[in-house]
Amino acid sequence: MRDHPGLDLLGDYPFQRLAALLKDIPAAEGMAPILMHIGEPQLPQPAMVAEAVARESHLWNRYPPVEGTSDFRAAAAAWLTRRYGLPDGMVDPERHVIAACGTREVLFQTALVAVPDRDGGTGAGPPVVLMPNPMYHVYYGATVLAGAEPVLVPATAESGFMPDYAALDPNLLRRTALAYLCSPGNPQGAVASLERLQTLIELAREHGFLLALDECYSEIWRGSPPPGGLEACAALGGEMEGVLVFHSLSKRSNAAGLRAGFVAGDAAALARLLRLRNYGGAPIPGPLQAAAAALWRDEDHVVRSRAHYQALFELARRILGNRAGYHDSPGGFFLWLDVGDGEAAARAAWRHGAVKVMPGGYMSRPDSATGANPGDRYIRIALVHDLDTAEAGLSRLADALER
Ligand SMILES: Cc1ncc(COP(=O)(O)O)c(C=O)c1O
């Protein structure tokens, strides 16, 4: 059988790599495993989900609209407007929002839409997609399978854990079809300032590439709320040309299993994305769209979750804050901890503490210029549990790292 050669370039996804790393290592005896390798919020789910699903159960036998029900899109547009202080009417639910079955799928599909099949008419070489390194690996997979050249831009301690796209060679920017940015970032938790977002939007417009702003951690923050891409568009005059923002309920509402998110922004890009999704995208089932709309309309549960994440970070600081590699992050729920050798630390955490953490090098790729993998020294720890479980996990991890 012949298949897509890009699949070989991708290799295994980070979770499969971690499973292979730990396959022959027994977990510490007598300890219940604690899974801190995956960003899956373990907080209770708001009751409104079950209520909405029960109320709308007559919809199970209906094909749901791929673009989202009017109610879903209205709830999403109203949430964006409230959250980012956008001018009324800037986000038209019918033109500027489409529903997504979780954001992973649409982040992937965005590359299929944005990447031209040859050189995009620039004559300068194959199309390029920019992404931070480390990154959410879906950006990389989408880029390779869309036939573009991934350009990994360091997002390391030296660059404040954000990639500096504006500093790239203009010839490379001319070939760029798409740039992904995640703020707050996974795994480092860095937040792009409003000024950075504005500069990036101007850069994208100047060079004619699409900016995909992954904002799925936007509601989990310490200090002040992270600014968003549409807020930056508003500050630049209100046009959303060249900008898509991606929002999800997986993290905001502890609802990873609901598979509900949306994409908003540039109407023309959304129309193309919707065309693609009509051919090959999974819609959100009707009862779940109703549940998702209820969640977007409620902030109380989000405020409660945020306070819990704050407490989790205080706990982490208490237990790990004295370590040399520790740093506080303003957003998201991951600790990105410099331990010298991430794979060795992940093995030790499992062997001595029955705690699963993600080696940082699995969240990044070797730099094309230097060959060095900027995540190798790190581990990623998901702070997503109740306080007792998190305390046990972090204490066992601290002990394992001491050995
Ligand atoms: C950075 C980032 N973007 C997007 C997603 C996708 O989330 P979902 O498909 O659940 O909306 C995740 C999930 O872990 C993520 O970490």
C-alpha cells in the first residue's frame, strides 16, 4: 500500500512516544498512578451540560448543522464581544463564527485551507507555515500533510517563551501562507501582549498570510486576562482580515469530552474553512451544541475554575518553587520545568512516584538550524486535578527528581 509520505516525517504523536518510553518501566509499587502528562481538566462538570442534553435529546436523530446552530453561534459571538470588550456588531454570528468539534480538528484543517498547492504564485519556493517551538503538535502535522514547509521558531526562555515572527527574514515571510500562535501557550504558559498581537496582525497583512491564533487556554490565567486576537483587530480599527481565533470549551469549561469549540474572525477564510468542513468535518451533535451554548453564556463556573487553578499554582510553587528550573507562568495550566533531562525525569517520576509527566522534548522538534531540541531539558506537568491529588502528585514528583 502506498500512503502519504508525510506520515513518516511526523513520527508518533507525543502521547504514543510517552507510552513507548514507559512501556517497560513498572510504576512505583503501592502508589495509585497520577496522570499529569495530559491537559485534561479533572474538575467537576457544570450541571447545565446534562440539563441541556436532556432537554434537547429530540435532536439525536437529526444531522446537526456543520457551521453550528444559530443559537450556538450567537452564544459564541456574544461571549467574544463580552470577553474582549469588542464593539457591538463587530462579530456577526452568521459570518464570523463557525462551530468546531473541538479545536484540534479545525486547527488541522486550517492548514489544508491556507496552504496553496505550489509556491502560491510568489516564485520564491514552497509555501511555509510558521509555528512556535515547542508547539502543539497538530500545527506541525497539519503543515506537513498540507504539503508546506514547517518553520519552527524558537519559543524559549531567551525569547520570553514566545516566537518572534517579526524578526524572520522577509524572504521567508513572503513564502509564508499561515502562522500559528498559541497564547497562553502550551506548554510554557506565556501570554502574547496586545502590542505583540497587533504587530503580528500587521505583519500577516503585509505579507498576505493567515494568522491562526489558538486561544484555548485564554480563560486560565493568573494576574490579568490574556488579550486576544480579535481584541487586537478591534484596536487596529475592527477589520478581522487575515485573522482566525480558536476557542474551546475543553479547558475553559472542563469539558474535553464534549468536543465543542469554535473559530471566529475573517469571513472569507471562514467561508473556505466551512466549505472544507462540509466535505470532511465532524459537526457537533445537536444536543451538545445546546450544552455548549449554555456554557458560553455562563461565567460563574469559569471564575470558580480559575480560582482553583490559582490554588494549584500556589501549591506547585510551595512544592517545587525552590528548584533551580522553576518559573511561574501567567496563563494555562502547565508547569514547564527545566530538569536537565526531560526523558530521564519522566522515567524517574513513573518508576519512583507512579506519576506520569510529559518529556518536554516530545512537545518540540529539533531546531532546523542547530539540530538542538529546545524542549529536551524540560518536563510538562499538567495541573488539572483536585488539590489533594495534585499535592500527592507534585510531592512524589519532587521526591523522584531529588533521587
Ligand atoms: C494548544 C492546544 N490547542 C488546541 C487544543 C485542542 O483542544 P480541543 O480539541 O479539545 O478543543 C489543545 C488540547 O490539548 C491544546 O493544548
